[in-house]
Amino acid sequence: MGKNKLKKFSEMETFPNVFQDSYKELQTRTFEYRGKWASDFFKNDNPIVVEVGCGKGEYTVGLAKKYPNKNFIGVDIKGSRMWLGAKESVDNKMINVVFIRTHVELLNLFFDKNEISEIWITFADPQMKHTRRRLTSTRFMNHYRQYLKEGGLVHLKTDSNFLYTYTDIMVHENKFEIEENTNDLYNSDVVDDILSIRTFYEQQWLDRGKTIKYLRWVMHYNGLVEPEVEIEPDDYRSFGRSRKE
């Protein structure tokens, strides 16, 4: 591991808004803020919004700046990436931003039932060969429902036509209520200042002529059906994402 990564990991240990509890640790004790984020950490009743796969945390921090009346938690397993957003929020003394370094599959150990109001999935790996690994699969929908309020919102923002198409089918087959749906966000009639936040990589994709897709739907607690459908793979190489053959 490079010295720069080690330095970032060491610095993150000192950040008051970063939690890195391991699975092993969480097997021996309950995470201190599970079920108590509002009362004990944020100390308010504002809605809690989670971004899964937050990367550098640009979107989490951007949302928190726009909406000081909401609390935002970015989640990723890559600590060296997360350091950027965590440091910015600490340097700016932002009190409505938190980062958790963990696998998405472990979030039920950090959040209790009905604790989260919204989930953002931004530019996730489309996992074209592995349905169960897709962050919009019914496997993950069932996982999110362990802590997302019934009637809570799920947002998908992606450059991947494959992931967008799959998610669109999943949402329709499971009869989720769709609030927004576009396969070309910045040439659509969607008017929402949340969508004006652009990460560094998103701007790179736009500069390359790629379109950004956006879906927002309401979560329900009925049984879910995993779609059985073949979708044409994406035919381009994204930043930090290897091409799927």
C-alpha cells in the first residue's frame, strides 16, 4: 500500500464523521448509532439520506450543501476515495455529513428499521455478468428495505445504458411508483436542482458525449420479482470501470 493511502487512512481515523467498524467488530457489539442516528448523532429529526457506493463523496457533500435540513451519509468500501469528501466536510465544519467505510451488504448493521428516508445509487458498476451484485437488483432492494422507510425514495443516476435498462425493467415489473424516468437527463424536462450536482467523472462522461440516465421510484414492501431478461451490454469503457465483454 502506498504512503499516500496510508496517510489518508491514518487521517480518516481522526475524522469525527467517519466510521470504519469492521464486520468482526460488529459481531461482538451493536453499532453505537444504529437506530439512534437522529437522536444521538445528528441530534435532530431531519430525514436521513444514504448514498451507496459514494466514491469520493462529491455527491454526498454536494447534496448536504444544498439541503442543510437533511442529513447525508455516504457509504463505500474504498477508504482512500472517501477521504476527499470526508476531509472537505470536516474542513467546512459540515454537521449533516457522515461517511461509513463498509460493504453495502452490511448496512443493516449500521441502520435500524425505518431509519432511512432516501437512497441514492450514483454511477454504480453495472455488474453485467452478476445480477446479484447490481445495486439495483431485487436482492439489494430487499436489503434496503431492512432500513428504508416504506414509501421511501430510491434514486438511480447512471451513465450505463445496461444498468438503466435493467433497473427500468425491474421497477416496472415490481410495480414501484415511478416519480421520474429519463434516459437523457440533461436533455429532458426534469427540473430538479438536486440533479445539477455533477461529479468530476460525470462531467467527463458528458464531455465524451455520453448521456446520463435517471430514475426515481417509491419503495414498497410487497414481494419482489427478479426480471429474467437479456440486455445488450454496454460497448464502451468507463472511467475506472473495465469493459464487460
